[in-house]
Amino acid sequence: MRLPADFDRVAALAWRRAAAVPGFMGAAEVRALLALAACALALPGEGAVVEIGSFKGRSTVGLATLARELGLPAGPCPIVSIDPHTSPSPTDPGVASFEAFTAALAAHELSGVVEAHRATSAEVARTWRRPIRLLWIDGDHTLAGARADFDLYAPFLVPGGLIAFHDTLHFFEGPIRVFVEQVLGSDRFGPAGFLHTIGWAQSRPEDGARWHAARRRLARRAARLLPLVAPPRRFSGWNRLRYKAALALVPHRIPAPAAFAAALTEPPPGAPNSP
């Protein structure tokens, strides 16, 4: 995969707009998400970018700007936002956000690029049948919530599509456990890694086993975090120090976007040629 030649310009514009929206993602994370989305939007055929958890629309504005600037892919509205905007989970911010969300989209004339569902992911999943090119999971961070989002929507990922979880390397059990156990542990996925706190992987149902060893190495490091984030553990005292020590062993540097895109195409050194 290659990023568009003008990715830097588009990403800078997308971040300027996103930065004006209240949210919890910084510039480095938004840029990493945009690189994921640009690779996903370059895939042939149909498929939506599905965002589970939007809050006031910071990532939504960034993704919608990227999609519009790069040219919309085939099929229905490319950016799908799913969020009840009523804080249904104890890990979600305790504030309603729908009015701010719609205002953020309208401010940049992006409402027509985003298909917004003011509903839970489980409610939308009842009738969901469309292919997905990027599944961005940033909703309920409990184990039950993250697992349900994965189970409901990951089957719709197109070959070569991408899945990404926010806050895998923050003190929440759901994103990191689902990513380690159900993504890194599955040969349905190929290249995988961490971009700051974002855990990502590419859907490779035909040849994911070529990346089995690389995913397993990464999983062994990340799995050290699992007992430290399981309730009733808290991010304090000795547990906090142990968590930070384990986190330091997990590679999560954000590479240059072009280098990241290349990793989606080339197998790791020494990988077998077939599953």
C-alpha cells in the first residue's frame, strides 16, 4: 500500500479542523488514525470507515475531512459514526455530546460525508450487512463492551481492511485484552502493532499466518499488561509502577506514515510464503 502523494497536506488540514473539536486524542494519535484511514480508503471496491464512539466529533471530523479531500470511495457514505451520545458505559465521559457533534460536522460542511447513528453499536449491528474497510473501535472500554464491538463488526472487514482500537495502552481492560487475545492471537489478521495507544491490525484471512510469529512476539509483551488492568486493579501505587514498567517493553512508536503503509504490504523477514 502507498499513501496518497498529498497525504501530509490533507492530514495537516484534517488535524487543524479536528483540533478545534473537544476530545481526548492528541495530534500524534489523530495523525496515526489518518494514516490508517488513508490506507483503508485506497482499497478497491466498497466498504465503509466505521467509527464506534465519536463523543463530540474530533476523530469524525478528521476522518471525514480525509475522505472528502482524497476522493470518496465507491458505495454509500464512507464515514459511519455510531454513538448513542448518552454515556452508556462507566468508562465513557459523563456528558451528552450529540449537539456538539453535529455542530462540529456542520462547521466544515462535512455532514454529507458522515452517516451518523445516534444509537448503540449493538442496536446498529442488528441490521448491519455492509463491508468495512476500517473499523475504529473507541466506544465502551469495558471488557464486555470492547468484546461485543469486535464480535459484532469484525466479521464485515474486507480482505486488506484495518481494525484499530483506541486506548489499548491506557488503563482500560477492554481494548488491550480484546486486541491481544482476539486479534494478535488470530491468523485472520496479518500485520499488527501499536501506534502510541492505538492497537491496529490488517485483515488477512488468506495469508495471515505469515505474520503469526511477529504477532505472537508482540502479544507476549502486551499480555504482561493484562493482569495489571483487570478489575479491581487500580492505576495507583505499586500496580501503577508495574504497569509503566510493562508498558515500556511494548513497542508503540509512531513511524513515518509511508513506512507504516509499506508494512501493510511486505511480510516480516523470515515469514513463510504461505499460511
